[in-house]
Amino acid sequence: MANFMTAALPDVPIDGVVRTILDSLDASLGDVRDALALPPECYTSPDWFEFERRAIFDRDWVVLAHHNVIPDKGDYVSIEINGEPLLVVRGRDDEVRVLSAVCRHRGHLLGEGQGNARSFTCPFHAWTYDLEGTLTSAPEMDGTLPFDELKRTACLPRFRHEIWNGFIFVNMDGKAAPLGPRLKGLTALLANHRMDELAAIRTVDWAGNPWNWKFMQENALEPYHTHYLHSGIHDFAPSANVRFTEWDDSDDAAIYREVGFTHLDGGFNVSKRGLFPPIPTLTEAERSRVVFAAVMPNLFIGAQGDVVFYFVILPQAAGDITLRVGLLTTYDNLGLPTADALLKGTLDGIGIFNEQDVVANISTAKGMRSRIAPRSRWAPSEKTLVQINAWLIKRYKAYAASLQRYAEAAE
Ligand code: FES
Ligand SMILES: [Fe+2]
């Protein structure tokens, strides 16, 4: 097995607002009819965000990209997640690797953006790395030390990754339990989409979204708002047709719901129908529904009959996220003469719903900063939000307990 870099952020003290929140989390566990929302500070506090960066984003699997964004040898895409610049690269051996994008000389970033490369040459002083991160040249450095010696300490660190359904995840602390076995239900539900075989369009980044990362998953996962906020345009996917899943602690990496359409081949655009031909491996029942799924914490998937749209959520601060937006469909669909127009219509359609959600997310983010912000009760159709909270609280408590043990052991 390859040697992986493990690099969790230094721990933060459990005091102040972090301690207060931790002490109050039990009220958010339990049945949808009993549980409360998370404390508002969970969405607004910079201290809590720093806690989450460690408890969640350093210790669980976080999504980086779909592997068909980099289908060919030498393809790469850069991404910064939890403050860490990474390169996702397909090597000459066709294997995907997750490398540090930080040059081992003075820290200039390598391979920014997306492209195809034979190697990565740093623009600053021309140190060069191959697709596996091995240092292959470092001009003028032999005046300091022999190249072989430099190479031993100056290759790009590689991080542990796992691929599920084509989506590449990284685990920074190297200790998370394997992801796939905790995605059994969702894997079965989406098996016929064959997402790993679908073509991925080039992703687009939307930066500067002023709300907390959890809002993104919450908004997408609850069907309570769909017939109010999206009144009219969402009617072909009515909340009365929602099917929830029961929480299973042994299969907890995703939280999801299905919504049955009022007709075959529904789609989220003005025509209310998928614009591309359906994915041929789907049954009619599967073409008559959408699956909205959060692979926690930062992948959101909307799987309809002709396309799968997804968001990679990249938290920047307690109230700031970047969204990397992507879409999957068959290679045949993208080869159609009308593909560009169908793609534009599909993305514009999703944009209509998203614009309404953006307004709600911005407004709610402001409301959560009120000194009397609510810690609300749930409607039954917000069941998925209680499940999200169960997922979060399990990880919040595990990290806090590990610090506690650490503190006790040091005494
Ligand atoms: S910082 Fe990359 S070569 Fe100097
Ligand atoms: Fe919505």
C-alpha cells in the first residue's frame, strides 16, 4: 500500500461557544416530532466552523471531483478543500491520485485550474514533478545537495482517496472507515444510473455564496419548502410523492429522499421534462422520480432520468461557500448534434430552482445571525434534516471525546 500523507489541522480548545453548543446537542437528536434544530450558532460562529473543519472535514471523506472530469491519462483538476490545495490527477497507469498542489520548494501552487499535463513544472523556480508527484528536476539545486537526496524529501505528498460511483473522495487524517460500505442503500438506489460510466461536463465554480455549508444540504434535502418557495414550477415533483428512508447507523454516509414525478421523464426545467434522452439502463419507475442525496458532508446529487447534477460544496468560512457545479449524462447524449442546446436548457432549468433557493439561503443566513434566532421544531416532512443532524452530532461528539481523552491522558 502506498504511503499516504496524513495531515489534520491542529486541535482547537473546547471552550466558549464550542462548549456551549456541544452541551446542547442532545436536544437535536431523536424523532422528527421531538428534536430541535441545531443551535443557530452552528451556522454562524467562526469558532464552531473551526471545530467543524477538524471534526468533519479533516476526519471524514470529502468529495473532490467525478473521475470523468479527468478521463484521460495526464488529466488533472485542482481544488482547495478545507484550506488545502490539492491536485486530482490521472496518471500514465490510468490510476487516479490525490496529490498536494503545494510545491515543495517555496510553496507556489502547481496545476491550478484544469487541464492535461505530462508533468507539473512550478512557475516560480521550475522544479518539476511527474504525474505521481515524484520530483524529477530542480534546477541549480545540486549546488546545495545531490538531487537524489533532495528527491527523497521533496516529492508531492499523496493523500488517501476512495472512489464511489465515479466520485473521488479524500480523507485527510487517513483514519476514516471505508466509505463504500456505508453507502449501501444509496448505491442500490442509484445502481442503474451507472454514474461511474457517465460523462462529466466541465465543472463551473460559483464563489462567494454567503451562507453556511450545512444550509446547502438542508435546503436540497427537505421537501417542506418545495411547494411554497418553488410554488408552481416544482408541482411535477410534489412533496406528497416523497419517499424517505429510515436512519440506519451502519449505513450512514448518505442522507437522501426520492420524489415521484407526476409523469415519466420529469426534469427540473421549464418544460418539466428531461431534455436529453433518458439514461438507457433506467427502468420506467426510475425515470419517474428524482433522487436527492447528500453524501455527507459536501457532495449533493440530484439524479433524474436523463442527467445527474451535483454540487461539490467547498466551505470557506462559517458564512461563505464556493459551489463547484457539475453534471453527468451519457457519452451518447453529449455526442448529439443538439447537445449544447440541451445542456444549456438543462443547466438554465436547474438555475431557476437554484435562484429561488439562493434567495432563501441568503435570507436565512441573515436571520440566523439575529440575537433571538430560532432553534425550531420540525415539520414531519423535514425528516431528512433530523437525519443530517444525527450524522453531524455523531461526528461532533466523536471528535470532542477524542480531545477529552487526549486531555485526560496528558494529565
Ligand atoms: S516555489 Fe516551486 S520551484 Fe520554487
Ligand atoms: Fe429548493
